[in-house]
Amino acid sequence: MKDDDWIHDSNPLVGKLLKLKYRINGTLTTEAVDDKTYVMTLINDIRNNIETFTKLDKSDFIKCNAMWKQYEG
């Protein structure tokens, strides 16, 4: 399955977070469950505040970037 098949949202920020969520799904660690919950919270916050939410704040951006590297491959 290609990354493009995972996108189910028209908001590009949500689409990227969904890709990250699906990447995390491949692991079965306690940390992965916590990370997935964190990403899902971000997705829900963005969807609920779509008019005012245009980008992640710095701390969320740094954490998500670290998760992309951690769950790479």
C-alpha cells in the first residue's frame, strides 16, 4: 500500500498526521500506543478547530518529527 492510499482527509496537515498514525500502527509497544493517542488528539483538535488551526506549534512539530524518524521503515 502506498502512502497516498492512506490519506482520507482534504486538510494536508491532517493527511500527514494520518500517515504518521498509520506508520505507528505497525508497532506493538506501549510507547507506540501513547504516540498514536497523541497523534489522534492532534488530528481531532485540528478537525474541531479547522478555521483557526493552520499549523502545529513548535513543540508538537518537534515531537511529530521525532516520531517520523522513530517509526521510519
